[in-house]
Amino acid sequence: MRLRGTVLAVLPLANIGLASTSETSSGLLPFAYEPFPLGSITPNGWLRIELQASADGLAGHLFDFFRFVKNSTWIGGDQEYSSLNEALPYWVNGLVPLAYTLQDDRLKDQVSTVVDSILDRIQPDGWIGPETLASGERMIWARTLVFLGLTNLADADPKYEQPIVDALHRFNDLMHSMLKNNGTGMIYHQGDKVTADDYVWFQARSEDMVVSLQWLLDYHPGNQTEILKENIDMIHHWASKWEGWYSEGSYITEDLNDLPQSVTTDQWQFLHGVTVAESLKFAAVYRRSNANESLVTTAKNGVDWTFKYHGAASGTILADERLDGLNPYYGSELCTDVETIYSLAYNYFALGDSSYADRAELAAFNALPAALSGDWWAHQYVTQPNQPYSKNLTDEPFWNTNALSQTFAVEPDYPCCTVNHPQGYPKFTMYSFLKNGDSGILHSLLSPGRIQTQIQGKAVSVDCQTDYPFDNTLSYTVDSDVDFQLYLRVPGWATQAKIQGSPSDDGASKDPKTDLIKVNIPSGTTKFTYELGMDLVTADRANDTVAIYRGALLYALHIPHTSTSGPPKFYDTQKEYPVGTYPSEAHDYVLLNSTEWNVAIDPSTLEYHAGSGESLPSPTFEDGQLPMYITAKACLIGWPLFRSAVLSRGYV
Ligand SMILES: *[C@@H]1O[C@H](CO)[C@@H](O)[C@H](O)[C@H]1NC(C)=O
Ligand SMILES: *[C@@H]1O[C@H](CO)[C@@H](O)[C@H](O)[C@H]1NC(C)=O
Ligand SMILES: *[C@@H]1O[C@H](CO)[C@@H](O)[C@H](O)[C@H]1NC(C)=O
Ligand SMILES: *[C@@H]1O[C@H](CO)[C@@H](O)[C@H](O)[C@H]1NC(C)=O
Ligand SMILES: *[C@@H]1O[C@H](CO)[C@@H](O)[C@H](O)[C@H]1NC(C)=O
Ligand SMILES: *[C@@H]1O[C@H](CO)[C@@H](O)[C@H](O)[C@H]1NC(C)=O
Ligand SMILES: *[C@@H]1O[C@H](CO)[C@@H](O)[C@H](O)[C@H]1NC(C)=O
């Protein structure tokens, strides 16, 4: 029995809060490690291949044919999938970092066209977006996503800096008057045409707007310091209080399906999967503004409990719309995967606790690619840890996603993941190197990539070539006009991490407080390697099952299958897209197992095989192509289905 590497993996660890407590000139607590501006980091190796596949795939072509982007109300069209008007905003949030991480001119042109159109349409009172006063209420939520994209664009492209800062300042003034007026834009008022539920999205995801307001405070406060701070306070005032939810006694540790429906209804704002993924950074974001140190613990509890009680072995959150429990037939939404990666990366650079980076890598290397076709043209809405096939389930086991939600398609179940998935690897790449003090660079999310920056006005470049996480060696070439310190993060599972080939630092060991190894880099060119060491690890899961990891990769049984494809279908009507209205690479798929899949393994017989030593396949995660695999003794077992999904038993 061969277990082929593709999907997923783990590792929670206890931690020390490293967050700094002295304020910056903006009055905010500083990040433990400050991010570099978008565009400073470029991907190498497999990460570049995957980002390019996304650019060449669905993400990079939505602007050409996808109605909710091409004909969005934000740029003069009339197409929205909901009253939240959030489709193009999600696209902006993902395409800005994708375009500038790859420095891809075609995508930069798309971004320019859209951003210029958004800026041109700013309304006389400063409102950004299509909602007019005449048409009724203006909900703030969708601007959150646009602003995340705009602030990154202002960092990446000097010609956009001033127009974007000006637009955000004007909006900030308007938002100040709205929020002062009894929370207008954030809470439901009698007579609004949208429902109170529509307002919940912003209330429950408030921290993502605060990220942009803090960016203004940090880098472009203008004369708005007080207004920005008041806006943050007012947003917190009207927001869902995640600091209360992530406390003993409030948090629900049970499987939600075992609890009465009323619990779900009452606590909905805290139970929606994508919202939970976004809110993993709530405590770390607000702590910067209110300096409440107990939020460091709140952040840790929020993350640890989410994954302990509702987490998948792949590093994502099991929530088929609403949180579930641990059964491996539950789904995890692609939007949840990418928001989880971003939030965990944020928590790492805000708080400095390496366990967040471990978890970010886990989700990025396992949950995210599992939900996408190798060519990045099709995706699942939800991914099941135990999934023998991908088809119309007819009798689906999910809380509120449909029978097609685990198929690979252009817009399965609902279009949010179609527009939100592009941010995954670009954000991961953006935070893969961070600043550590005035003269340090940290390789934070380990992956192949290169940072080009300046230290004390002198040029520095750090280039990392590696097949990590598929291999345990990272090779660095550093070119620097100045002496500086390069810090390398040591994942929690890496017990034998060591530097080799850099005479002064051979044998340097990690600082147990930071989980970093420091390498002193002299000016000139320096080359060395960083070896992690990787063991096979068997992790216990619910119902006497196990998950198998090697380093940051989760291993899964490769199930041979047949694949049939057809034209993309509209998510709501299930009618096919008309001929000629979509790129020829876009398909919806049905995958059927061509063998039995119901095997049990003897974990004591697991053996790792590196494969034939050939280079990684391209695309990296195309089904069954990776050379490394694990073997084990196995036998077929009876394995009943729950509805039309698989009941837990054996491994995940
Ligand atoms: C966009 O709107 C135009 C004008 O109504 C229409 O001709 C076109 O088919 C629409 N495209 C999409 C992708 O919806
Ligand atoms: C504020 O809005 C709430 C919710 O619509 C409403 O119940 C309340 O009366 C308003 N208060 C004021 C002072 O307008
Ligand atoms: C704040 O700055 C803007 C331009 O950035 C200017 O128009 C405005 O007058 C200033 N307001 C105050 C109160 O100084
Ligand atoms: C600080 O945060 C904790 C949650 O970690 C919260 O319970 C407490 O009320 C906050 N304190 C203040 C003064 O806001
Ligand atoms: C999925 O199966 C159900 C039950 O047989 C059927 O009603 C539904 O139309 C199917 N959906 C599609 C898109 O084939
Ligand atoms: C595929 O899995 C299903 C569900 O367990 C099973 O009934 C079927 O026999 C399998 N197909 C093959 C070709 O083994
Ligand atoms: C796993 O065990 C729990 C009780 O310990 C049970 O509620 C749940 O249904 C089991 N799940 C499966 C898939 O057997």
C-alpha cells in the first residue's frame, strides 16, 4: 500500500508571548516583526509555479469573464451575488498582492483598470463604492476588503500612494460622522432595506477594517490621528466581542450538530466558518490600539480552541458554513482556508509566537492546495478530510452547503470562494520574510523566495532556494552591502534544525524564547544551508483515528479515479454557461474512485520514501505527481457511509 504525498498537516505548541509593549509614534503597539511593503518579496521554486498557475488560471482570468467581477456594481455593472456587494472587493484584496508579488503586467493592468474606476467613482461626500444615499443604506463591510487591497497597492506602487491615502482620509471623515450617528453603516436601523443579518458581517469581521485604519495611523496619519483612533474605538463599540467569546465558559467546545438549533441562531456571528477564520486575528489587531495585554492570551485561546474543537488535520477549520466538530466528513470552505492563512500570518508578525507561523504553513501547504485543481482553474467550495469521490452527493452531510459543494468547479455552491481564493499564496508570500528590529531580517514562513530591501540605507538581498516543505534543506545566498542578522524560524516539529556552511554560525541553536536561529551575515556574498530534519509523526484524531505528517506535510491515501468534465455551471440555476462566454480551460468536474478506498493501516509499519530524486512536478500539487510517498501495511476494512459521505474510521 503506497500513501502518496499531496495534502496537508499540523502542529500546535505551547508559547511565549513576545509581543512588544511600547508604543510607536502612531500610538499603536508595534508589530513583533514588521512586514515589508508588498513587492519586496518574490517567490522562487514551487511557490512561484503555484502563484503563476493561479495567475494563469481562474484568479487571473476572472476579470475577463466572471460576471461578478467584470460587471460588478463597483465599476458600473449590475451584477452582485448578494446585497453585500462584496465580490469585486474580494477580487481587489487578492489580485493586488498576486499582481505585485509576481510583478505580472497583465494583472497589474487589471488592477489599475479596476482601482482607477473605483477612485473615479468616489461620491461627493467621500463614500467609496456603488451604494448611493438615494438608494438607501450604505453598509461599510465590503469597503474593508477594498481597503486591504488599496493599502497594499499604495505600498507597492508609488503612483497610487497619494490618491489612495487621500481617498481613505476622506472616507474616514465620512465614516466618523456615520458611526457617531448611532452606528450608521454598522448597525441596522428601523426602515433599512437590507436586514439586520446583513449588518452582522461587518460587526463580526470588524478587525479587518481596523487593519487598514492602523495602516493609516502607522504610515499616513495626516492630520487624522484623533479621528482614526475614534473610528477604531467606535467600530469596536459596535462590533461583536470576540474577546468575550474566546473566554472560558462562553466558547462552545461541543460538536455544534449535537446542540439545539437555538444555540446556532443566538451565536451565529461567532460560528460562521469564514468569519471565525478572519477573527483569529481580532485580539492581535485590537491589542495594537488598546494595549490590553490580556488579548495576547485571548488570541492564543481563540486559535488553540478553534483547532482543537473544530480543526481539520490539514490546518483549516471544519465549518460547512457553520462550525461543526471533528468528524472527517465535515467540510472546510476554501474562503476559510485563505482567511486562516492570512490571520495566522498576522498573529505571527503582530505577536511573535511561532506556533501561529507553524499553523499558517500547515494550512498553506495542505488545506489550500487540497481545495484547488492542479491547474488552479477549478476549486471546491468545501473539502472533506475523508473524501472518496467528488460528485453530486445527493444526500449530503453538511450543515448548509449543497450536494455539489465538494466538486471542483468554477463556482460550486456559492461564488464567494471564486473571488476570495486568489489571496491565499500572495498573502503567504508577503509575510514570508519580516523585519526584526532595525537591522534584522527574519525568514518567517519557510518557503522558496527572495527578499530585496535596504538596511541602514544599504542594499540587501536574501535568496532562498528550497523544495521545503517537500524537502528539509533550505539553501540561502545573501548579498549585502552591510553586516546584518538573518533570523530563521524553527518550526515546532523541527527538533534537529541546524545551520551548515556558514563558518561563524555552524551549530548556532535556536533562542527558546523566539524559536529563531540567528545567523550573523557579513557584508558581501554569503552562502549557507539550513537543515530542519523531518520525522514521520502520527497524530491522534477523534474517534481513534490518526493523521500522518512529515514536517509540515499531511499525507493522504492516493485514490485512483476517473475524471469527467463539462462546461461551468451557474451556482444558483445549475444551467451551463453559454458557449463562448468562458475560457476553454474552465471546467466543472466529477471525480469517481476507480478502486476501493476503505483501507486501514498499521501505523507501526510506516516508512518514508523520498522518491526518485527528480525535481518537483509542475504544477506542484497535481494529483498523485509528487515523488515522495509513505508505505505501510494495510488491509481493506468495512467502512460505512454516513449519508453519502464517509464515516470516520482508519486514518484521515
Ligand atoms: C456584462 O454586461 C454586458 C452589458 O449588459 C453584457 O453584454 C455582458 O454579457 C455581461 N457580461 C457578463 C460576464 O455578465
Ligand atoms: C440607535 O439605533 C437603534 C437601532 O436602530 C435604535 O433602537 C435607537 O433608538 C437609536 N438611537 C438613537 C439615539 O437614535
Ligand atoms: C487636514 O488635511 C487636509 C489635507 O490633507 C486639509 O484639507 C484639511 O484642511 C486639514 N484639516 C485640518 C483641520 O487641518
Ligand atoms: C482586556 O481584554 C480582556 C480579554 O482578553 C477583556 O476581558 C477585558 O475586558 C479587556 N479590558 C479592558 C480594560 O478593556
Ligand atoms: C443532484 O442529485 C439530486 C438528487 O438526485 C438531484 O435532485 C439534483 O438535480 C442533482 N444535481 C445536479 C446538478 O445534477
Ligand atoms: C468507490 O467507493 C464507493 C463507496 O464506498 C464504493 O461503493 C465503490 O465500489 C467504489 N468504486 C470502486 C470502483 O471500487
Ligand atoms: C465520534 O465519536 C463521538 C463520540 O465520542 C460521536 O459523537 C461521533 O458521532 C463519532 N463520529 C463518528 C464519525 O463516528
